Amino acid sequence: MSKTFYKAALLALSTLPAFAMASHWSYAGEGDPEHWSQLSDEYKTCQQGMNQSPIDITHTMETHLQPLVTHYGTGPDIILNNGHTIQATVDPKADDSITLDGQHYTLQQFHFHAPSENTVRGKHSAMEMHLVHKNAAGEIAVVAVMFDVGQANSELDKLWKVMPEKAESDAVLKASPDINSLLPADRTYWRFSGSLTTPPCSEGVTWLVLKHPLMLSETQLEKFTHTMHHDNNRPTQPMHGRVVVE
């Protein structure tokens, strides 16, 4: 596929709130998460919602969750700095996907937050990757992968080598990362109902947070945080009686 095609795909994705390329909301200053709901009537859910993400995973309920079934193949070709995160966009015809509750969810994009947005017993991971999927009904499922500082990650290197430093700019990947290698071998997970972690904070999102982290080097983490210029994580939100199952 041509770069023109992917730019058109990026533009289409930017019409979805979770993928907004340019907005007056931010992670610092007057547009920070504390003020998101005041920036637009469309963002009221950020404050009024009862099932907001991210969360602190503390108490869980043991159930019989089905194993996570993934169908990742070709990987992304374009990497984007949208001013809020670094995002890799996949070819919509590639059909990278997961199967969840018997339904097919197609991967739209994946992006990164540092430090992690979700926490485990109050502890952040160094970085968190969100793989954002959508089914035929438009419902969203996010698979979250945590990263701790340790050895360098060769698949991340394929993204980081061409990471755009300027906001609202993109680059063609010279080598596409293997998405399967960006997930741990043990894919057990916590599941809960939540929301987008960016405005308009729409709810009804199914979250699958993988329990086992991957590694990235201190240098890789520093390159990401230097490019973002500040932390890009939304603070954890109240549970309001929600249950996390595992």
C-alpha cells in the first residue's frame, strides 16, 4: 500500500475520539486531565462517567476467562506522532485481530503511554502499550501490555528508529515490528469494563490488561519521554463498584 493510502487511513482514524491528532486537551497545563470535562460539552463523560479508565488493579475475582486469541500478521507500516502519543497504524485490509466473546475485533492501531496508565496495587510500569480493536458494531476492545525497564526490546527498536520527533508528523517504517513479539508469551489477563483514556472518555470499552510485562531499555524509555516532552498518562479513576476478573 502507498504512503498516500495510509495518510488517508490516518485521517479517517483521526475522526475517532481515541485517535484524535489535534486537540486542545493535553496532559499538562490548563488542558490537563483534571480539566478535560471543562473543555467541551462532548468531554463531560470524563468527569461524570462511572466506568472510566485507567484504573488501579487491586481486588480481583477469579473466573474462567477464555484464553486471549490473537491473529496478528503483517504489522504496521506507518508511525505517527500525534502530539499525545506515538501511534503505529496498521493496514485495515490486513485483518490483524483478536477473537473476544466469539466476536471478531480488528486492530485499528497501537500506541504508548509513559508511565503506564493502569496500575497494579498502586504501582506504575515504565510504559504501557494499548492495542485498540473494533468489532463490526463499533465496540472497542483494548489489549494493554506493560513494559518494565531492563533489556532493550528489538521490536520496539523498529518503531523507535523512525519515531517522528515533531507533533502531527508521520514516518514510514523501514522494518515492520512483529506484533506477536510485542505481547508476552504468557497472555493471561485482567478484564474489566472501562472507557477511552482520552477525551471524550467514551465508556463501554472492554479492557484486557496482560499480567506479564515485557522489557525495554532505559535508553528506549528516555527516547519516548523526550519525544513526548512530558508524561502522557491519565490518572487512575474511581472503580464505582466495578469488578476486575481474571
